[in-house]
Amino acid sequence: MSTVCAAGVATPAATEPTEQKKPLKPCCACPETKKVRDECIIEKGEENCTALIDAHKDCMRSLGFKI
């Protein structure tokens, strides 16, 4: 009897995360462009990284963020 209950409980729990997808947070979006942008700003200064900053903004916009 406990085997049947355990199987019945495990199945809905396994399907819940796919049904309730959390929205993407800005801090987690576009990690590839964000990392390169941040490194450039630290090493060279913001004024020397405009292309990388724009690339990150474009990536964020493509995911639906309003920047």
C-alpha cells in the first residue's frame, strides 16, 4: 500500500516544475554577454566597452526585457 502511495505522490511532484515555469529574472538573463561586458568595464572602463554593452542590451531585449 505504501508503494502505491509513494508512486502516486512522486508523479505529480515530477510534473509540477514544468507546469509552473518561473519567469526569467534580469540578473540571470544573457549570462554570456553579461560576463564579457562586465569584464570589459572592469578592465577598460565603460566608455571603451560600448559595443559589448549594446550587445548585452540587445540580448536582454530579445528575451522581452524593456531596456
